Amino acid sequence: MSAKLVILVTEAAFALPVSECTLSVADKDGRILHEEALGAASAGRSSEIDLPTPDNANSLEPEPLAPRPYSEFNVTVKSPGCYNVKIEGVQMFSRISSTLPVQMIPLPDAGADPDSFEPLVYPIGENALLNDDKTEDREPASDSPFPSVPTILSSVYIPSRVRVHLGKPGTNAQTVSVSFPYYIKNVASSEIYPTWPEESLKANIHAQVSLVLNRFFTEWYPSRGYDYDITNSTAYDQYFVYGRNIFDNVSRLVDEIFRIYIKRPDRIEPLFAEYCNGSTVSCAGMSQWGTVSLAQDGLTAPDILDFYYGNVSLVTADDIREYEASYPGSPLRRGDAGNDVTTIQQQLDRIAINYPVIPVVEVDGVFGSDTEKQVKEFQRIFSLTPDGVVGRVTWNRISYVYSSVKKLAELNSEGQRENYDTTEYPGVPLARGSKGNEVQQIQFYLSRIALFNPFIPAPSIDGIYLSGTEQSVLAFQNYYGLEQDGIVGEQTWNRIVSVYLNTPGGADPDGPDSTKPYPGAPLKTGSKGDNVVYVQQSLDRIAPVFLTVPAVAADGDFGRLTASAVRSFQELFGLSADGIVGRATWNKLNEVREAVENGCLFSSPAAPDLKSYPGYVIYIGSAGSQVTYIQKALNAIASAMPYLPRISEDGKFGRSTYNAVKKLQSLFGLASDGSVGNDTWTLINRLYSAVKAGCVTPAARETLALSEAVPEKAVPLSERFRLGSFGKEVADFKREVYLKTGIKLPEGMLYGTKSRKLLRDYEKKNS
């Protein structure tokens, strides 16, 4: 008998797949059963690994002396620049597929040899049903078996993340921050057997959800001065094992029901759903083994819960904070259309920046064959049924991954970077009560490190050193072997900076990495080497800012994905979109990379004629000086980014202005509604100032920049030349029109009546 294991290797809480790693699977005696090397095209996902397993018969009855119903394996994963990871005791049940998520943590020093550091070892203890140490009832929240504790919150919500203390309350153990669904999947995989009847599994999952939500609702641990939400001690809470594998059927059920909790009719709070295994330990609540026999007798999950807890009901939490968009209520599939399809397309296109094997589709709100292929590839990577249908499980997973990659990009935003100009120690220690830019700077570094290291909590980036920052510093000092005083002295500062700079995308605030001069020969499909790595790294640096440019793996191999990313870059900045990095593309890539790393795109001095937001939304049908200003600023931005269309500066917010605004919004990740509210106005002002300050220069072919030639009112394309005009400027103009509009005017250096008619028809159609 056997079961299939898939290993998913990522960084930054699923936001980044590793571009390169090796992995091996061994049995408990050390015999290697499987070895595999993963490249960029794998998206960090291994092949399906067949592993031998025992018969499942022992998993349906509590027989303490019977052989374990699962086999155990050791997994080792190595990736350049990261700690080696060893997971000991991966549990596999016959015919139950399983996924092992492995989060790699960057080394503290760039270029260090991973083998010179102690590996990160995550032992997976035996299933809680077999735990001989579990000899006492779980300690209740009060003296009552079903306690009523002082309510602190006014409503129930599903938290985006759970801070789990990996030990009993008050012990000096590490705390890890994980997503709420992953927490429940981990607990369910650690406490019960995946071979149990589905209704039994559901009843246990409902109890596990309810118990942790009760801890959140009552703020049980934070109100007692602890910096975590729950422990992994079965004497107090429930069994969580960081690093363990998750059974696919358990994962599917959790994705379906993680919002549903148990409640008594006369109460607001989730029930503190006490439970125990029912064989070696008994309690006043639910018997886990008892749920198996009840399900075998035909009872549903609600029936089982009523049997153990009395008169209770199942309630769905509507408030899911931070990451989950609202599921539309019915699956989306090929042939569907509408806003929900648009949402999925937009989110998957953004995810594809970090997972380039997912194809990018046109966001048109129509669920066609391309969208179906996009959904299937996402489902394949994240161990979902690859049916191309977006049901609740797929919807929720897309929402979570989308939130993760967006959060990663947020740490490159201007609001958190604009004043950071040095990595040097400020000269005085930072401690509780400190305020200012240095505090905000260290909070920013810790927040990025926290994305890549789940054992370090992310502080608020507010420039005030309070308990949250102190706890983050303490966790950092503990993890990296420093004196744990919660103070950022010189040693702690330097180590934080070093670790931050070694995270993917961790840029040196002292300035951009030195740019490389053009190597002298074009790079194209088939090219290899360090110069290709430089191009790929440059694309990766600008991708979180310019969302139409996909990030690529820096593997030194100029393949299809790199060529596609280069073409996207060329289209954005008005270069010939041939996918070849010649001198012009290389130089523009250097310029844009420098602009992104310097932060000047969003922090250049204000343009002299900058206008403040008028206080109301401007949209189709609006007219006046505010619209003229928007059009003028958009044309200036388009001079540097010809991906954006040129528009008439006539003070009338028509279809062409709407399309230009919408395209700008999609390029920088704002809601693409084509209207100019405060966020869009602010973005336009910042980019307008950046172009005026020379942060990004106009494209070389922009010889007839409308915003410069006619500052107040743009000349229509059809009127740019008089009939009969001729010369090189006419030829350049025709080339410009084709690149911007797709209209191919008659060749030659003469501007004639046919050219004017084509352009007037185009202007009439797009006005």
C-alpha cells in the first residue's frame, strides 16, 4: 500500500516560490527513497512522491497496542541562501494524499554557505491520539465545563493569522504566526486520523475552530499579558505542530468550513468546545474516538455535536479580517461572466507575478478557455483539484495567496520607504518609548523579515517603540542568538539590517546596487550567464511597482518567461517589443531599476504646478480645470511610459480619459474603475512630479511630446501636421502613431489626406 506526498517549497508565507532547491525523502532507517531538484519552472512544487504505508484498518479503532496506522519519513530541503530544513516524522496514511509545505528562511548573511549553519529541524511528534503524555483533561477556561468568561469583543470574527506559542503558557518557547486556515489544517492533521468518516472529521474541525475562536473572542492570552493567541499544549488548548504535512482531504474540508463555529442559542461567543481522545483521556466534552462510531452509525456532524454538547447550533462568521474576499455563493466556471470573474482574473494575474508558471489573461470579466487554464494551473500548484472551476475552496485559496503577494509588495511602498536613507546605527539604542524615523526604519526591516520568518512577529510601522515592537525585537534576538533585552543596540541593529538585506527584494536603503554597463552584445532567448542574471534581477526589482512586468527567476537562463517579461517592459516604456535586450533596453532597464530602488518615483519634489485633490471624485462626464490638470499630468506620465495612451487636454472627461485613468490604475494596483478619487489623484501627482524631476525620462521616440509642445490644450493627432508636410518628423510621427494606437498610416515621409482621414475616424471613435 502507498500514498502520495507533494512537497511545496516557498518563502514569505506562500508569497514566493523558491527558484531553486533540492529535496530528499528517507525512511526512518535513513534509506533515501526519493531525490529531486526543483527549478524555476516547478513553482516550488515537487512531483507526486509514492511512499509505502501500512493498512488503514488500525486507524478506525482505539487500539493502544496495535501498530501505528501510518508510516513516517524524514524530508530534507536545501535552497541557496537559506537555512537547510529537515522535517522528521512526516506521517503518511494509505491512499491519503498529503502536502508538506516547507517555508525556507533566508540566512542572516548574503553569500553564506548553508551547510555552515545548523539546519532548521522540525520534529513531528506522534498523532495526539497516541500521545501517552496526555494524561489529564484539557484545563478549561474556568471552573465550568462550558465556561462563560468575561466577553471582551462585541462580535465574532475569523482572524487572518494566529500567533501560536509552541509550549505551555508562560514557558520560554517560540511563537509562530500562521494563517487561520493553515492553523486549523495543522491541528486537524495532528489530532485526528484523516481516514475517519467525513462527518466525524467535520465534527472535530468545528470543535477545533470554536475553541480557538473562543480564545480570540475572550482575548484569553493577550488579556493576561502574553503576546500570543493560543498555545500548542493539549493540557490547555490544542495540538499544533509547526512544519508538519497536511492531509489533502483535511485541507479540502477546512477550506470549506473554517468559518463555521459552534454556539449556544443564548450566547454570542463561540463555544469553548472541550474535547479529548476518549480512550486514554476522558472529559466533559466531545470524545474524538466516539465521533467515529457515531458517524459510522449515520449521524451527521451537527448530530454528533448535539450528542456531546447538548443544544448547540453552527454559525458562519461573516467577518473575515484582512484576506478573504466574499465568495459569490456559487462556483464560477467556463462560460460565466461578470464582476466576480473580473475579480478572479485580476487576483490571478497579480499572483502570476510571483508564480510565473501561472499564465496571465486579459481582465475582461469573461470566463473563457484562457481563464480556465489559469485557474487549473493555480489549483495544480496549491494541491487543489485541477478542474478549472472556482468553487469556495479555490476562491478562498486565491484570496489568501493574493493577499500574501500584495502584502509582500506593500513593503516596497513609498509610505514606508521615503525617508530611509542609511543603514548605519543611529548612535543611541532604541527601546520602549523611543520615537522617530529610526524606529520606523527598524520596524520596516522587521516587518519584511517577519514575512520570511514566521517565528518573528511583524510590528506596526508607526515610528513608536511600544510593546509590539519590543516583542518583535525580542523574538528576533532569540532566533538569531543575541542577548534578549528587547533593545535595539548597535549589535542588534546591525544584525537586523544584515538579515533584512538578505531577504529577497531587501534593497540597500543607502542607494541602489551599482548598475552594470551594457555588455556590448544583445541578450535574447538562449543566452546564458551573469548578464542574464542581472537582467532577471532588474526585472524582479521593478515588478512589484510596475505590475504589468512579471517577476522572473534569476537563473541565468534567458528562456520564454524572461523574453515575455522583457517584452512587457519594452511595451511599458516605449521600446521595440522584440523581447531582446539591446543597448536601449539595457539602459532603460538600468534607469527604471535605479528609480525604483531610489524611491524617487513616489518621493520626488512636488512639481511647481501640482494641484491638491479637490475633495470629490472626478469621473466620466466631469469637465473643467480639474479635468484639464488630470489630462495634462497623464500626458506627462505617458511621455515616460508610452504604455499609457495620450489624450486631448480639452477639460472634458470622456472615454479616452477614462481609459487612460483605468490603465494607470491597473498598472499600479489600484481599483480599476476609471474614476479619479483621492488615491488615484495622489498617484497621478506623485508620478507627474517624478517625471518632471527627471526620475524617469521621456522615451527616446517621444519627439513630439504633447504636454510639452502644447501645455494647456493638446493638438489632436489628425492636426499635428498640415497636409503636404514631409520629412523625417513625419516618418517618426507615423511610427509613434502605430506604436501607440496600432493604426498603420501610409508609409513614406509625406502627410496626406488618407492619413488625416484614418486619424480623424480614430479620434471620433475614441472621443
